[in-house]
Amino acid sequence: MSPKYYEAYDERYKKVHEAGIQWFCSERSPIVADTITKYNIGPYMKLLELGCGEGRDAQALLKSGYNLLATDISQEAINYCKNLMPDYAGHFKVLDCVNGCLPEKFDFIYAVAVVHMLVLDEDRNGFYEFIYDHIANDGVALICSMGNGKTERKSNIDTAFELQERECFGNKIMVAGTSCRMVNNETFIEELKENRFNIVEMGQTCIPNEFPEMMYVVVKKAN
């Protein structure tokens, strides 16, 4: 069975790790820490990260004692995290958050730079459905997507695995192109409402050295 276009990041991680470098920076995402503080997410609660990548946000939370399960569709990324944080290896798991499932619900789910990797409507709806099905009735979810809230564009999913030259921390390397779909605020809001979420807050943020423009929403299940 052919891999899904959104699995191309696994190939990208393999390439950069084979070169002895890391794709993303290690500085945690400020919006994650801010949301945890603002909504009183305590270490005793159950947290789920979708798209943990190389462990940028998971590392800080796990070392602070949070009950976090960090997931990614990339086996390479999960292996990297387990090697980086062997004491917390049991907190990392391979998961397809479009078509997969887990046997539990969580008080806080966050996904930074995941939904914009999903181009097809059916995959984006699958992502939202996963969050809806796995969040506690009174839980909170943070979803961040690359974009300025105005521009809409999408990549060709047929070229997701094609090699492209990219720069990573001063190194030029040939990696999988992957996929991207940016939506504007109106589309983002419509998607969330159609998938039975109430928007608690919405705005713009950034991830230092990675994403200068990011849309974010904090959502809860609609009654």
C-alpha cells in the first residue's frame, strides 16, 4: 500500500538525521506554554501532542512532570525522540492522527504545524474528527496552522515525496518536499464549526526561527 502524501515528513527526517543534523530548532513553542498556563492545564491531567516531530515541546513538558503522550506519524521522528529522551521513551508513540485512534481521552490536546500539512478536505476532517473523539468533554485543544489568516494556497500532493534542496541551519540538503495547505481565517472557522467545535479564542502567533506567521485556535467540543 502506497504511503499517504502527508507521510513524506518521515523521509525528510531520515535525510536530515542521516546528515547528522536536526530539522527543527529545539526552542519550545511559546503558544503551547501560554495556553497551558492560561487554561490551568496541570501535570496531573492527561495531555496529547499530535505531530511532536523531534520533541521540541514534548521535552520541556515531560521534564516538568506533565503526563504527556507525544505522537507523530513518522517512525523516524519517534525513534529520534526516544533516543534523545530515553528516560521518557514510553511517552512517545507512532500515530496517524487522520486515520488512527487511541483507547483513551485527554484533557488537553495540542497540534503545532500539523493541520497545514493536510491538503485534502477528507484528511483535514479526519484530523478534526480525531481530536473531537479523543478530547474529554470538558477538555481543551490548541491547533496551530501556518498562515497569516488571509492567504490561501496549497501544494501538489503528487510531488510530496520529490526531493528538493532546502537549507537547514546553514546546511543545504535534498529532502522530500512534503505538503502544505494554508487557509484563511474564514475557512479555518468554517472547518472547525463543521467539525463540532466551539472556538474559545483565535489569533496570530509565531514559532521563533521556524514559523514567523501562524494562526492559532483554542477550541472545545460544541454542546
